[in-house]
Amino acid sequence: MAEAGSRYRQEGGVSLIEIKLSTIHRLFNSFDPSPFHARDLDTDAEAWIVGAVRDFAIASPLKLVLYLPREEFEKAAASTLERALASYFGDRHEGALRDLRYLFRTGRFALLAGMAFLTACLVSRHLLLNSSGQMIGQIATEGLLIIGWVAMWRPIEIFLYDWWPVRRMAQVYAKIASLPVEIRVREATAEHQA
């Protein structure tokens, strides 16, 4: 994570996620008819913010800094933007938590189904081993063993690997929802222009 910190400016121990805008409305989806504080973010702006926050450890102190031309700077209110971003990414956080709950529910069902199928395969294998000593019986018993364990692939995948990225995104969205927002006049250097 030290490498990420070198790509971002710091002020007082806080890493800055900087975006240079021509107008504050460029931050939001222009086709969304919702009121300003409830609008969706522009896809590129969202991707930039999420990508930047993902570069850091969740505990890292961060601040979102928006650079605007002087005439736009006078109209923009950091508190309104902070509430709009908190609302938008708060919704994303809730969605990621729902996805995580759904994934675990799917995993539990897959685990029960896989265990039942594996048990059926092992019982069938045991019965075949006791009743047949022929080559075809041995092939069938090995096949039952393999297919029984293959049925466990999906629940194992869910509980070992699939949930980590969903949980990480929930943490990222929660982090962004709580970021302080500062608006500055555009003459300063910025990381990203939208």
C-alpha cells in the first residue's frame, strides 16, 4: 500500500483524492432527473473515486478534494456535496451488504445440496464396492467419489474465495460515504479531470 500513497498528494497526514472539474454538475449523471442531492454519480467520476479509495487500506485517512473554476467555486457547497456522496455511496454500501447476504444464503443452500449429493455418492460407492469387484465396478466407484467431491466445488468456492471481494467493496463504499469533501479553486494541481 505504500506505493499507492506515493501517487497521491498528502496534507497533514491525510491522502488527497483529487478531481479537477469544469463544473460541479460534471460529477453527477446529467440524465438523472432526481434532485441534486439524490442524483447518481457520473460513471467515470464514480470509477475514479472507487479506484482511488481501493488503492489505500480502509483505515487510511483520506479526503476528497474537488477543484472548480472560480465562478463554480462560489456556487458549490461542500456540505451539500458531502451529503450527496454520502447518500450515493451509502446506497452502494447497502447494496454490497445485500449482495454479501445473498451470496452466503446461496452458499448455505449449495453446501446442503452438495453434502446431500456427496453423501448419496459415497453410499452408492460403498454399495458398489461391496457388490462388485470387477473393473467396471471399480471405475464406477471412483467416478462416484470424484463427482461427489466436484459437487462440493461451488460451496467451497463461495465460503473460501467469493465473499472477500464483495466484503471489500462494502468497506470501500462505506469509506467513501464517510469521506470529508473539500472544494478548492481550480488553479491548484489535480489528479483527474472530468
